[in-house]
Amino acid sequence: MPKTIILTLSFLLFSLFSFSQKKQICITIDDLPVVSYGITDIQYQTNLTADLLAHLKQKKIPAIGFVNEMKLFPNDNFTKDQVELLKMWLNAGQELGNHTFAHKDYNNTPFKEYAEGIVKGEKITKKLLEESGKKMEYFRHPFLHLGLTKEKADSLSTFLFEHGYTVAPVSIDNDDYLFALAYHRLLAKNDKKTADKLGEDYLKYMEEKLLFYERQSEKLFGKNISQILLLHANKLNADFLGKLSDVYLKHGYEFVSMEKALKDPAYQTPITKYGRYGISWIDRWALSAGKTGDFFKGDPESPEYVKQLAK
């Protein structure tokens, strides 16, 4: 068989293989057990957790939730009710990770104090994971703050490595927390009509964010990497995660675990730029590659009415 025909067939096979590969996204949910905006009723919190998990089960999503163990001690008193919420995650087959004890900002916290918060924040969750045959493996930085300087970032990276942690990066950052606070306030006022509108606008905004970071990935790597989405354990996502999942399915995504997402070589890309920002890893890699100005244009913004409601 002539060499040109062999090359052509090889190219066609490669193209067909590439085309057949689904896009991948990992769903991560921060600030467990729940973001309740001061609603202490345990039945409310249990229902919120159950709704989140029901969406994940229905869509067959292997998610990971990141825990702030301070929430297990409301008013400085330990409560089993909050632990039961974490058990719901594990009983549903989902993963848990460490989000520090008290969600402190590494930009404004001395290394020693921050490191103590990581160790303090793993005690109960680690035991729960072990009882479920799992292990504490992933760490998520509060506010996505890695360190103001290379030295501070390196100190934390070394500490995490020595304590057996893998950093859980974020490729699709977004303002779901602004939408969630606005949604909470609308529900508190019994303004269901505006709350429903906000929910639909949230889905549109999140789709625009997805497409934006797809384009950024293509520009930076020449391909769409395995994406990692940041969400929070709030009422908005408890109500809309099912529809939000449909957005990713519509765009050809399959839901994967953190372990599988991190197999993408893109996540080995070094970060060399540091600052106060809490941003997507795609943005960090772009800054580290010297990208400026026009490269970052087109990042979708939250609607103005949502920003006002969340003030």
C-alpha cells in the first residue's frame, strides 16, 4: 500500500478517534456542609443537601464537595447534625475534600496559621472518609488564593505535598455565589417570579462562562482541556443543578471525577505569576505565559440586577 494512502488512513483514524472523544468536566462544590445564609433549621439544610445529591445521582455525576469543618461547630458547639450532612454525601458515593477549617484568606493569613487551619480542617472529614473506605486526598484553596508571592505559594505547595494532598484546581471560575445570595434574598421576600428569572439568567450566564473558557483553552493549549467547575453548596444550585447539568450535556460533555480530570497534561502547566487574585487556572497559566490585554476580553459578567441584589 502506498505511503500516502497509509498516512491518509492514519489521519482519518486519528480524526475519527478525536471526534469520538467526549469533552470532560468535573463538578466540584465548595463550602460544605451547606451555604445557608444564616438559616439554621437543620431540616432546611438537610433538604438542600438531599436536593443537590438527587441532581448528582440523576445525572450520574461523580462530584466532590469541599468541607469547612468550622461549620460542624455552630456557636463553637459541636453538632452531629452537620456531620450527618457530610455522611449524606459519602452515602451517595460522592467524594469529600479539605477546604480548611475556617475558610481563611491565605493572602491575609500567616503561613503557620493557615497550615494549622488545614490540619484542623481535616480531622472529622478524614475519619468519615476512612469509615467509607476512602481517603482525604484533595485540597481546595479558599477564594482560590494560592499566595501573593512565589515564596508564599511554594511554602503552601510543599506543605500540601508533605501532607498527602493534591491541589484541586478550577478551570471554570464564576459568580455563582453572587447569584445564590441574590436568589436567597428574593426567596426570603417571597418574590418567586424574580427568583425564577434569576435562575434562568444563571443558566445562561453559566453557559456563556463555559463557552468562554472553552475558547480560552483552545487559544492557550490548542484544545479544550478537561474542565473543572467551581460551584457552592447553596439553595440556587440545589434548585438548578439539574438544569445546569443539561447545559454541559448539550455541549457534549461527560461528567468525570477529579482524578480523571487531572490526568489532562494541561494541569501540569507551571504557574509563574502570583498576586492577590483568585482566578481560574486557565487565567493563571495565561498570565504565566505572558498573555495580556485582549487575550482576556469577553469574560461574561453577571447581570447588573444580580450584583445589586447581592450587595
